[in-house]
Amino acid sequence: MQLEASAEARRLGSPFVTVDIFFAVFLRHFARFGYFTFGPITIDVRLIGDIVDSTAERDGSQHHVYSDDFVRFSQVLSQEVRRSGHSRLDELHMLLAFMRCDEGLPSRVFSELGVTPAQVEAHARAASSGVVAPERLYSPEEAADYLGVHVQTVRAWIRSGKLRASRLTGQRALRIAASDLQSVLEPVESGQDLD
Amino acid sequence: MPLYTIVRDVAGLSDGEIDAAGVRAVICAFEYPGLRWIRSYLDRDQQELLCLYQADTVAQIREHAERARIPAGEIREVEEIVPHPHIAAHGAPTAT
């Protein structure tokens, strides 16, 4: 992920690896189906990427240093590691540090979401003890948008049994679990005809 | 892989800021496949960190420090010498 942050700064031509760039790369790294989801948090990763794309400072630089706000963020992050009592830096430390960061895009996103670090820590504890919050559900339209196919294709897959779906109790509305969307994806083997 | 000691002037930095510099050093080190932070020793009297790194070149260490925004003073290439196994196994001689 750290390499991706560097590559992203290079792609943007930014002289700095900023908190915003690091945040966008973090979300993208752990996203599934275009969304970063962790307990009470769901973030549209493409939207965050677009914001970073349109706001990043650019000078065409291929040599970037960590920005002042990243230096401040690293202090929050190190406090988070220390507070947890673990010596190894992990993704939960980063997520909580982004939530406690009082500047930049992370601050805006988490204040709009209204989710607290305590809620995320409670989810993490529950997840580690095997009690995991329900995963995100997609409507056929959302699933089609994500997969880049027509909504009728999604409905046909559901009818044929290729894609598992459920109905909301007492309604006609269909919902597809994020993990079930994987069932219509298959890896391309090397040497396979791509036409 | 060459070993280097790096003297980092941390005068005026709090323990939290030194910790944060360590976090940046780790994150930034991923950009340099040949670079590895082995360990550091803090000299509170001199307000210096003495860091031991594996790296390809001195220039790589300087670039890593510049990007991660951590100080880097004198850098020396060094060789590792570990205690002789016999001494390590039996400890220092004691008076009888």
C-alpha cells in the first residue's frame, strides 16, 4: 500500500505524499466492489479518488516528499499504535488514525459519516471474536453498475441461478450480497483468447 | 548488503515526534527494496538517534530520509561483529 501511495503521488505529478493521497490509496487497497466497508463505515472509493484527483497539488514532480499534514498524521498514527499496545503497524491503526485526524479529506469524510472510532473498535473486537456485522447488499441496478453490465443481464443471471440473490421480506425488491457478486467473475488464464 | 550507521539529530523532538518519524521511516522504506531499518539506539544526553540500516548506497539512505522527513547526519558504512560464541555462552569471567 505504501508503494501505491508513492505511485499515486507520481501519477498525479504531486510534489507531496499527502494525507489525502494516502487516504485514497488506503481505501482503494481494501475496497471490494468499489466500496470500502468496515462495520458502520461504507465509503465510495471512486468518489474519494475523484476528489483527490481534482484537489491534489501538482507541479509535475516525479520526486515527492511527505507533506506537513502527513507528518502530523504520522504522529496520530504512532499514538494509535502505542495506544493499541501492539508493536506492528496494521490497517486498523491506519483507519483509526484517519478517523482521529483533524484535517484534510479523512476529517471531512468521517465527520459526514458520523461514525466514531469507538464504534469501529467495537466492530473490530466483534469481528475478531467471530461476530461480524452483515455485509453490504446491492440492488440489481447497483450490481449492474459495478460489474459494468446491463441490469437485465444481472436479472437473467439471478433467474438462471448463476447469481444468488434474496428478496426483502414481503417485497419484490432483490438484494445481492457483496460476496455473491464474485460468483460471476472468473480469472482470465494466460494464453486465453481475449476477444 | 552493506550496513550503515546513521546519526540523526533529534534535538527538540518529543518522544511522540520521534515515534512518528519511525512510522514514516517504515512506511517510506517500502519504496526502497534494498533498504531495511534494523534497529536504533536513542542517546538522550546527546539528543541523537544512532540507526543501523541495510541499504544499497548512502544516497539511498539520504533520499529515504529526505522523503520521510527524518533527519540524517553522518552516515558511515560499517561491518557487523558479533560476540564470540564462547564468550556469549559463558559470559564475562568472574572473580573467584
